[in-house]
Amino acid sequence: MDEKIEKLGKVLKEFNRLHGSEARARILELQGDEAIIEFEGSFCATCGLYDYFDDIKWEAMDFGLEIEPVEVLEAEEDDFEHGRYVVRYRVGKVPSSQLSDKG
């Protein structure tokens, strides 16, 4: 479990580095094979909202972690193009054969 927490922390750090001007993500809960992640920010109007949720998935692959968005649990938007979304993810581990294919 500690390895998952560490890897997911690195994934979110990279996500925030790349998207921090538009959206920031943080772990609210990690239990078993589920993670609850909060996204907050102005989000790019021309980008699809769900692209942000999927970007976590793609970043995770670089860290040997499989994560898949499952459900948006909360969605709040205000009149100033600012939003907050809480998303439930399924968390697993990328099979080692997939990791070796990247090299």
C-alpha cells in the first residue's frame, strides 16, 4: 500500500506540474484498490473536462501504476469558470510485461 501511495503522489505531483495553471489534483482517500482524487481549478475551456481525469491515468503508466477513472462523485461549478470535481479511480499495478515494452 505504501508503494501505491508513493507512486500516486508522484503521479499527482507531475500532473500538477503540467496542469497547475488550470487544475490541481490531490488525493482525498486511498483504500484498497480505490483512490478518491479531488480536482480543482479553472480548467481549460477548450479541453474536455474528462481529459484531465484521463491524464492521471496516462501519467500513472510512467510510474508503473494502473489507474482508471470510474465515477465522478461530486461536481461543483461556479459562475467564474472555476470548478471542483471528486473522482473515484480503480488502482492497480501495470503488469511488468507492459513496462518492459516501453523500453
